[in-house]
Amino acid sequence: MTYSLAHLYRLVATAFQIVDTPNHRSAHEGLVPTGAGISFVLVFLVGLYLVSQHEVMTGSSEVFLQIVPVLIVVAVFGFLDDYRPLSWKIRFVIHAICCAYIVWVAGAPLVNALGVEVDLGIAGNMLAVIGLVWFLNLYNFMDGIDGIAAGEAVSTLFFAAAIAMYFDLGGVPHPVVLLLACLIGFLVINWPRARVFMGDGGSVFLGLTFGVFVVTETMLPFWSWMILLGWFVTDASLTIVLRLFRRQRIHEAHSEHAYQHLNRAVGSIKTLLVVGLCNTLWLLPLAALAGIAEDRGFVLLILAYIPLVIFQFYCGAGQVAPKLNWGKPG
């Protein structure tokens, strides 16, 4: 259904010129319809509604249903931003309110650090709100080349479900199954060369949804989710930190993420392969270990992130040019 709806959206968007026009920062050529994330958002929401009418939602799924309204809000404003750019201040206020509501409903997670569960009270709730706002935006920042945002979401959800089932950490909740299925359908049409882009509406929806999975510890502990999402977290965070050091405005569009430098050097397919191999061979095993040894999760997170940060720095994260010479795509 998502695949078919994305194709239908492509026809409508082309007719009404809802397209992404290439500029000096773009990784694509030609006019590509944008805002197609509405396809998987709609199918996911309808599917979740239908399931909720026939199944009793418990645990994290029940909490997720209470959070769905704010996911719709951020998606709607994201789609509006696709068609007519909104002020970053307006977006920030809306995002902050939505994230505060999520923490009010779900609460902040009790993080297990070296065997001690840490409850920071009000400070923990504030940090959770900031973290959710950051997740929402970092996913939007990382949606800059064909297939990367949808591909990251598919691999993360699939690996999370596989870890939960293999180690018998609990069943796979309906929202995870539905979202994974929708994104597989969308990835087919978003794969290089992409025929549609998901746009801000789709990327902010995914970012906040993953943020919800993290703070509610859906299926997996906090540390496992953070490790699985490691490439996106480190690339976006390192890029922003280095741009702040250079006194650049972080809300301004740029193309200085590590994955963007990689894309210019070796092309989209090889960049997706690098990220995919990193997720599979490095982050997946460490996330699985964090799932069964939660008290060692913090140490495993540091172990997962340090090589990523070093590699991304030399790939050019937050810099005008990379420090590695990758050559040109052949």
C-alpha cells in the first residue's frame, strides 16, 4: 500500500510541481517530487488504527497510541514546511511542545549506568525533552541522499526486532511491525536513483518515532536503541558541534555531514553500503550485547561511538572538505 501510494503521490506532486529543485548543496539532479513521506505516514496511522480496533494494546504499544496525536502534528507541520518553508523558530516551538507532551505521557527512562539505575527527576525529564527535540531534528538533517533515512529506519527496526526475538526480550509491538513494513515499501521507490523524496514531514515523523521508542524502551533497553542509531547520532552531533566551533548558524542548510562527503566521493550506493555494513557488522553485535547486559550498556555505547566519530571526522563531518582522499566515483 505504501509503495502504491508513493507512486500515486509522485504523479500528483509532478503535476502540481511539488518538487525538490537541485542547488549547489543537492545530491540529486533533475526535479524530484518531495513530501512523499506522507505515503508511509498515512498507511502506518491507518494500519495502527485498524489493529487497535481488533487487538488489546498493552505496555509500550498502549503508550504509543497516546503519543500518536503529537506525531501527527509534527508530520503535518513538516509537510507544510515542504511546500512553503516555515521559520525555524516556529518549528522549534512546535517540536518542543510536542516533545514535552511525550515526556509528560511516557516519562523519562530510568537509565542503567554501570549497574545503577539513575533517576534524575525533573532534570531527567528536561533532558528527555531536549533529547527528543534533537532526535527529531537530527533525522531530518541526515535525510540528504537517496535512501539513507528510509534505509537506516528499516535496518534499525529490523535489527531491534531480531535482537528482541532472538534473546526473548519480549514480543515485537504492533507499531514496530507496521512501521517496518511501510518503510520497506517506501524504500523501494526511494532507493537510488530515488523517484521521490520523503521530505521533512516523513523525516521528522521518523525521528520523533524513534525518539519515542528510545525513551519508552520499546523492546530494547535505552542503550541498545542508542547504539543501533549510532551512525545518525554521531554524524549529526559531530557535524553540529564542529559548525558551532566555527560560529556557523546550525539552523542553516549545509552539506557538511560525513555521509554527504562520502556521497560526493564514492556515490550514493557505496555510501549506503558503508552505512549498512557499519550497522550490521559493528553496531548490531554491540546493541545485542547491551540488550542482554544492560548494566554494561553505557560502556558498550562509548565503544560503539568512538570509532564512528573518528571515521566520520576524517570523512569530513562538520568540515568544508574531508581529510581522506576517496577518489572519484567511476
